Amino acid sequence: MTTRTLASRAPRERPETQVRIGARLRAARQARSLTIAQVAESAGLTKGFVSRLERDDVSPSVASLVTVCEILGLRVGDLFDPPETAVIRAGQGRPINFGGTGAHEALITPGTQQGLEIIHARIDPGGNGGDDLYTLDCDVECAYVVAGHLTVVLETGEEDLGPGDAMTFPGRAPHTWRNASAKVPCEVLWVLAPAP
């Protein structure tokens, strides 16, 4: 009887056709700052089983998987959805206008992306975001200068950025920008998180 109980509880080896979910489980555990031991104890499983589960070395029972997902704050279905990917080819970004003068902007992340928005901007000589400071409804904004020079103006002062420079600041901080050059355009990637 004891042998039979142990055999029925032994982890089943992963078949070759099984969907790989271990990396998603590990990422969810780490995002919650939980150890394998904490998850195992909460789920009533062994540390070894949870470790093997994260390496896709075992197939869990439905009950075990549901329990682990509840502890990690995941829906079971999230583990099996393919990752959302999108490719925006060079020059195919959706044209947008944030209200600047002399700026040619294109959204290079898909409109369905809510966690992050990236805008590719070509700013003509003398182009600017206006004289008045403005804010965006995002937590973090980053300007990465690909070519030329960009001046970012905040309430606390100005920062001149050249090729390869990046500046990160709160999106809700009043700011504006300008290409102070009279002859040279600049190229900037604006990264906003989450997407406004």
C-alpha cells in the first residue's frame, strides 16, 4: 500500500509534446519575491517538485498546477497563451503627433501594447515641443538620442543630450524639448511606460 501511494505521487516525466510553462512560473514567482521553498510549502509540494516544474521536467496534476498558479497570482490559462509579439518594420510605424513643431513622429510599438510605448521622432532644426511645459500620463519617460542633439527642459533646468545619451524622468514632471541646432536635425526614441 505504501509503495502504491508513493508511486502514484511520484512526478510524471515530461512528454516531448508538453507545453513549456516553467519559465512563466519562475518569472511569476520571482516577481512576487517568493522562494521555491515558500511556494512549495504553501502548495503542499516538495521543493524538488517545484524546482523541476520550473524546469519543465515534470507534468503537474491539474490540482497542483491550479494551486501553484493561485499562490503566484496567475490564471492557469495565462501559462498556455502564446507570448504576444509584434514586428514594426523600418518606416512602417504609425504616424502620430504629440503637438510639437518640426517633429515627425511614428509609434513603433503596437497600439495593443499597454505597458510600454516607443516613439521614433525626427526633429527638424529648431523643432520643439512648445514654450510651455507639459506632462504625460505615464510613470516614466526616457529620451534616447540616436543622432543630433536634443535639449530637454524641466522645471529644475535643462539637459543637453547628444548621440547615445539617454535621459529618464517622471512622465508627470512638467517638461518640453527642443533641437537648438539651426542646421542639423536630430533623431530621438521616446520611451513611455506605461503607455499613456
